[in-house]
Amino acid sequence: MTSLLPRSTTASTRPSRDSGTDAGHRRPLVLLATLGGVAAAASPLLICLAVGVIGWFVTDAGAHGTPRDGLRTGALGWLMAHGSGIHVEHVAITAVPLGLTLLCAWAVWRIGHRVGDSVSGHGPDADRIADGERDWTVPVATAFFTIGYVATAIVTARLASSPDTAPSTARVVLWAILLCLLLGGPAIAIGSGRAAIWTSFLPMSLRAGASTALRILGAYLLVSTVMFVAALAVDFGSAANVLSQLHADAGDATLLIGLMSVVVPNAVAFSGSYLLGPGFAVGAQTLVSPAVVVLGPLPMFPMLAALPDAGSSAWTPYLMALPPLTAAVAAARTQRRLPTLRWEEGALRGCVGGVVAGLLFACLAGLSGGAVGPGRMRDVGPLAFDVLVHAITAFGIGGLLGGLAMTWWQRRAARLSAAETA
């Protein structure tokens, strides 16, 4: 019956997604999706290559090595962003520079969104999809987008690897597939308009729970970032002193600052793990947590000035109240936008959203660590399993309390409104 009704003004402004008459939204799907995957991989890769060449030049004016070495270094950095790991003088470096990974993820999201918009005219329109007709536009586009990305990753790994560095091509392929499926696929679905159609069939409680999880995770990452910046600002003098002790010239200092910038997301994950209670290690047999700080010899890296002093403190355990408080506020703000007057609905949204946010943060914490050097520096990173348990508990309880509090407030507002109307 809906097909017999005249199209609305809103629908007429997007003829490509309803009728497929706009050639700009019916471009060759297979070719465009494959090229989109190649572009998503190549755009951050080109940035890394350029930075590698610049780094080669500013280090003693290019006296060491050749431009090809700078290109190889940039390519290895791109591969490390995909979890490849490398070997430096027979020492495995497995830590992932999450700053570069976020750059790659952003490229996948943006280009995937544009690919989705360009192929949105393929397949059935919204009415036919609502009537149950199958639509393979997004799965096919995602598959070829992944093929293009993975092919670029394999070629890069083949050209940049050497027996000395030995990056793992299998891990690069796995990370590339996950990036394309977890980010590229949803971006294509959103860009093509399919996501709005599909989500309209989902229950409101499920959509609200997902929104709550994302809001809690985003709010907690913001709090963790603020805590890291504050800790580094307090001991900024120590960081500057470390930089001066390295006797680095302008070029070396620039490279060091650039290296620190790509591991800032790792530091944010460390900070979040600290606030949750389990903390993290900065070497074998070390622990940095609100309850106790056990440190040993540390490398001369300016960012490590943000670490607290060794020993215990009387007030730092109170910082563990921040995660549940953040989850409660985020859950309440989400429910304010998606209101409900049912107690069980508010509790379920907040609790499930908090648990999912805890799982997501634990995954991020697990990815942020790894080996960064020989000996004791092979054990650096959050205590992933303990972070998982604490994150689920803190965010789940906080989300539950935030959901119940906002439900009480909305029920009270509804009663007052009904009384005024009567």
C-alpha cells in the first residue's frame, strides 16, 4: 500500500535512495567499494610514509641511511598500527601505537561513509526492504571494501618487511578485516541509508542500551584523558628535564614529540585502568594503581613523568569513585534524551549499557599494552582481565543507579505535569 502513496517532499529530495534514478548514487558497486578500501588503507599509509621521510631528513640532515629507509620506517609504523609488531635488534616490540590505529579507523569510517552514499541507489528501496525483500548492497560493498583494504595491507607488508624487522602479516590481515567489518561495514550502512531502515525495526530498549553504552564509554575516555593531562601537567617540569637530559637537537625532539603523540591513546587507556583500580604495569614486577605504586628503573621517556610517586597515598583510592559516577551521569543523560517511565526499563538500559561499555573499555585496555623493549620492559600495559572485571562492575552499577535516578525524575515530572493539567 505504501507504494501507491505519493512521495513526500523529504523523499523527493533523495531520489537516489528511493528510486535509484540518480546516477551519482548508482556508481559501479564492486569497483567503487574495492577502490574505497584501497583509498582507506592508502591515505593514512601515505601520511606515515611522508612522516618517515621527514623523520629521516631531520635526523642529522639525512646523514644516516637513505630515503628508502625513511619510507620503510613509515610503512612499518603503519603496519604496527595494525598489530603487526616488529623486531628491533632481535627484540620484539608488540605494543600498538593506538594513535595511528585511530587515524586508520577514521579513514575507514569516512571513506566507508562516502562509498555507502555513492552506492545507495543499488538494491531495493526503503518500501521494498520494509516489505521483507533482501538487500545485499551493504554486505557486497563491505566485502569488496575489505578486499581492497586487505590487498593494500598485504602488499605493504611484503614491501616493508625484512628478516630483521619481521612484522606479522597474519596479524595485519586480521586487524584489517576487523577494521573493515566493525567500522567500514557500519559506515557503508549509514552512508547508504540502510542503517536507519534496519535500526527502525529494533526495539527501543536495545537502541537505548547501545546509546547508553557508547555515551558511558565516551564520557569515561574523556575523564581518563583529563586525568592523564592533569597528571602530566603537574610534573611537566620533570618531563621537560627528561627531554633536556637526552641532549636531543630540534629534529630529534620533534620526532620524540611525534612518537609521544601517537601513544597518547595508550596513555589514556592506562589512566582509565588506573582509575578503575587494577592499574597497569610499566615493567616486570611493577604496579601503578590507586592503592599502591611499585616502580623500578624506567626508560627516559618524557611521558612517564605523569606516573605517580612510588608508595601509597591516603587520598588516591577515592579516585575509584569516578568510574561509577561517570557511568551514572552518562546513563542519566542518555535516558533524558530517550525517556522511559518504567522502572525495569530504566534499570535494564543503564545496567546493560554499563556492562557493554565495560567490555569495550577492557578491549581497549588489552590492546594498549605490549612489549616496548628488552628485559623487564616486555611487560607493559593494563592488567586486562582485572580491568574487565572492575569495568563491568563499576559501569554496570553506575549505569543502573543513573538509569533508576533518571526514571524517578521522569516519573515525578510526569506526575507534576498530569496534576497541572488536571
